[in-house]
Amino acid sequence: MIQTETPLTLEQFLALPPGDVTYELIAGEVIPKMSPKRFHSRLTGALYLVFTDWSKERGEVGIEWGITLKRNGIDWVPVPDLLYISNNKLPPERFEDEACPFPPELVIEIISPGQSFGDLSEKATDYLKAGISRVWIVDSQAKSITIFYHDAPPETKRREDSLTDEVLPELGITVKQVFQKAGLF
């Protein structure tokens, strides 16, 4: 863990040297991200493959790519498990090695051991307030994906439920197919 006597600014956080641990910036504090386990890793890989194939010519998919956002008016750099940002928000010609500079359309968080659905639900609400269009919380134990929207209550999808929506047109995959691709169904 990185200890500082005073809260870090966004610029100070982004200037930290790379290391073996992934950190998030939360209210000026540098917080280590939970280390994923096997099922988490399998789901990350499966979702990355699904979105990489779907997003060709549409945008970019990132694994543990930090995003520069605001949370309650304070700089916040969460590191979601995956994100999707369209070419409309992040043009392909802007090719810099940086934290994602704009709120993506989709953020995916996979519940890890030691995390609760409630904690990630609160984080999902913060993501939406920061301008992200959709947040998925993936639960490997329940084999479900809960989708958070700006203008509707969250919706938990299971088995044959489709994951297509207006933000992800023509995605064409079900919850069961995601978990099968990960070898968990």
C-alpha cells in the first residue's frame, strides 16, 4: 500500500511509478485493488473476448484501465475490471498511454471474494453519477449480471436473458453464454 501524509491530487496519483499492484484513487487516498481469483479471471477473459469481437469498428475494450472521473466533486480514478468506450467518445486517433480520459459507455465489475454486492452497487451508483451509461456487476456464484441504468432501477439477468440494449446494439449474447464461455456453466 502507498502511504501519504496528505491526500494526493489527480496529477500526483497519475505520476506514481508503475508497480505490481493496481491502485485506485478514492478521495485522495491510494487504495489497492483486490487481487482476482480463478473464476474472476475466467469471467474477465470471457467478457473481454465477447466485447473485443463485438466492438470492432465501434470502440475499445479495456481490462483494468483506470478512468479519470469525479466522485462527489473530488477526483476519482476507479479501475474497473473491464470497460467499453466508443470511438465517438474516444477517437482512435487519440492514442496516448493514459487513464481513460472520458466516461465510457460501459463499466464491468466482477465480484471478488471479500467484496459484497452492496459495496459494488454503491460504486455502480457513483459510476452512473460520474457519467457512465451502464454498469454491470457480474456475480460468479449466482451466475447473474445486474445492470445499472441512469433512468431505471437495476435489473438482474440470468440464464437465457439477453444482454443487448441501446448502449450495446447488436451485442447478441445471453448471460448463460457468457458463463459458458468462461467455463463456469
